[in-house]
Amino acid sequence: MRDIPGKLWLFIMAMTLIKLIIASTTALGNDEVYYWTYALNLQWNYFDHPPFVAWLIRTTTADLYLHNELAVRLGAIISSTIGIIIVYQTGKLLLNNRVGWYAVLLYSSSFYCSIIAGTFILPDSPQMVFWLWSIFLLLKIIRYAKQGLPTLNLWCWFGLAAGLCMMCKIHGVYLWVGIILFAMVSDRKLWVQKGIYIAMLISLIIISPVIIWNIRNHFITYTYHSNRVSLFHAGLNPLAFAREIGGQLFYNNPVVSILAWMAVFNFIKTKNQHHKNEIQLLVYCALPLIVTLVFLSIFRDTLPHWSGPAYSCLIFLSALKLESFSLPKVKTVMGAGLLFFLLVVCTGLFAINFYKGTFSTHKDAIQLGTGDPTLDLYGWKETGKMIDSIYYVDQLLAKNKPVHTIVVTKWFPAAHLDFYVGCKTGLHTYGIGEIFDLHEYYWSNQSKPKLTAGDNAYYILPSNLYDENSISFVRSQFKRCTSPIILPIFRNGAVCKNILLFKLNGYKK
């Protein structure tokens, strides 16, 4: 830590302040609040992902004692800070302090690195720490191997880092894809090092609980994901392809993305001999993941942020490329990237918290706000307060069985209801329906009181997520379902969405 310059610490503090403001002033998103539910019941694996994000949330919320957005997201902010330090050290290892500083600025300008994974809590948040640490260790390994220095200790640390990366998100396997490709194509001498095999064993041991969980559950996680990306009977999907390409460029900041690809093509074209091995390693760790996602997007929907770790490798190539620029040109590029980053962040915060009403073209009460992505991050505290008031009155006036349950048919908005409604009212959620709609709620049912014949319940749905099929299914499971009570959520003086509360009587099963 002593060799980190003061200006970097000042920069980290400024970025941390921005992230703390964002984390404190926006409600949790669909994914974030869903991962919070992981922390309610710690396991070795979950339907969608390995367990590390659950451990992290459990830690930053002080074993769930702290119940607010900042506590849930704090692990992402801490992870991002650690990531920035590793980025600086990696750039410094590649060439010098200046490249380290360039890499930090580029990394921090990326919406994926600083916001999606660096402020919002996702499996990507801790994943980036172990991904970057792994890249740093691999660069050291190939440099030490070239100099004839011992590498066994570094290989062991890499096995640990890569294993923990996979315990965050299975995408971490691409670290092993990268080093295996490098060893096959660029440096076959690595195969004679026993360290690589010990590292493989360490990674396998660390990830073994996830493998065992999936064996016991018939590999349900990978059945689900393979269904999402299966190419069988899939036609061309130009919209998904365009969304993947556009998303990769935007999520990683267009300035950073364009500079990264300029660097890649420049290194390929010139066959740069300086830092040749390091550059090749970074490319091998980046391109397989990017190419896989782009190929899949031709046929199926993908999520652009999946490519984020790969682009973090390309950021180091960009930093090396900037070394060949004049200082005024470097300042222009960096300034443009950071300015665009701040402009989008400020615009996003304003839109989420202060836009009058909704961006949606759906204005009817039961579908108000449909298609407005900002509403996932707004209005949930108000929802909790209103549902609590209705529940309190219902309890006072109850003539039949009291309500203890909110039935849910999909993992979203189920997790929001757990965090913002259940924790305020004492109501618990109970999933009914298909496993591929419920996700982890299929398993969490096993630790909750079961719905029994004759039970009453609530069904709650925000108008921006209105789904007639789900409502029809819920109605079919109860003897009686009232028309929805419509609870308006206001933003800057105008209704942005409605919360639809259905009262259900007489569960049939």
C-alpha cells in the first residue's frame, strides 16, 4: 500500500463518495434484492449462481441486522475499491506508474466496473476482485517463467483466486480458458510446470461444493442456463445481437470500448514484440468470453454485462496504447471518458428519483409504467408503507383466517416484496408456479410455512410488471379473488406506477 500515490487515494475517495450517494438514494434493483434473499438462507450454491455474493451481503449487513440499501450494497463498493488498487498495481507491473494510473481512470470510467459491479450488488461485484487478482498473478507467472524464476507459489495463489472467482460467478472459468489457450499457443513450456496442475486442483477443490450441489439437484442451474442460450431450433435474432454489441459498447463506456478495440487491432496488426507475452495473455483471457457471448446473441437473448470481466482485460491494453499518445491527446481521451461517465450517472440519478411520472407510453392504471426501467429502482419504500397500513386495518377487521402470506409467481417482484414489504409487515412470501419462474423461491418455500387449504393471502403486483397470465393462474388457485386495490406511487408529483393488491380467500390445495 505504501507505493500507491496520494492522488490515487484522493481519486478513490472521490469515486467512493459518488458510489455512496448512488447506493443511498436509490432503491434496490430486481437482481440486487434477489441476491439479498440468498443471504437469508446461506447455501453452497443457488439456482442462478454460486454463493459468494450471499456471503458478502450477509457480512456487510452485519448478519442481516442492518436493513437498508447502503448496507446491502456496501460489499460492491468495497470490492470496487480493492479492484481499483489491483488495476493500478497491474498497470504498474505491465510497464510503469503512468500506465497504472491510465488503467485506473479507464477502469473507473466503465459503467460496468464502477456502477453495475462497483455500486450495485451483484455476483459480479466480488467476482471482479478475484478476476483482476487472477490476471495480476498470471502476468507475474509468465514474466517470472520467462526470467527463470520460481512460480509455484504464484500458481497456488492463482488457483485460489480463480477458484474464488468461480465461487462468485461461473464465468470465472474463462480465466482457465485464457491460460490454457496461452499455454497451448504461445508458451508450451508452461505445461512442464507442476504449478499449473496444482492450481487446477486448488480451483477444483474450491468449486467442488457448487458441483456437488448441482449433482444433487440434477444440474438444474445449467439446465436453466442452457435453455436460455440453447441454439437448437433457434432462429436468427438480430435484435439480441444488436443489443449485445450495443450493450458491450455502452456498459463499458463507448470511449473506453472504442479505445480498447483500437488497442487490440493495433497490437494484432503490428505484432508488437514489446510485452508480447503479456499482451497475448490479456487477449486470450478477454476474447473467448466476448466471442462466446456475441455468437450466442445471434440466436438468443444475452445480457451485455456478462462480458464486463473480459473488457477489464482490454483496459490494460488501452492503457498501454495511451503510452504512445501525446499528453494533450491522453487528457482529451480521459476527459471525454470521465465526462461521459459523470453525465450518464447524473442523468440516471435524476431520471430515477425526480423524473415527473413515467417514461412509459402505457397510461392505463393496471399497466402504468410498463417498459420504464427506472421504476425497478423507485417507489418500494412507499409500497411497504402502504401495504403495512392496509394489512394493519385488515388485521383489526379480520373475520376469517388472518393473512400471513404474500403469494408470488416469479422471483421478481417477489424479492422486492420480501425486502420492502415482508420485513415491515411480518408477511412472508410463498412461491406457486413453475421452477423456472420462481428460481430460488422454489427452494426457499421449503423453509417457510406452507399454504394449506382454506388459507387467505395477498397477491401484489406493480403495474409496470402487469402480467395477465400470472393473475389468472393465481385466481385459479383460490376460491375468491377481489378486484385489485390500486395504490398510486408518485414521482415528482405525478403517478409513475400503481401497486395492485389482490386479496385472495380460500386456497384450494
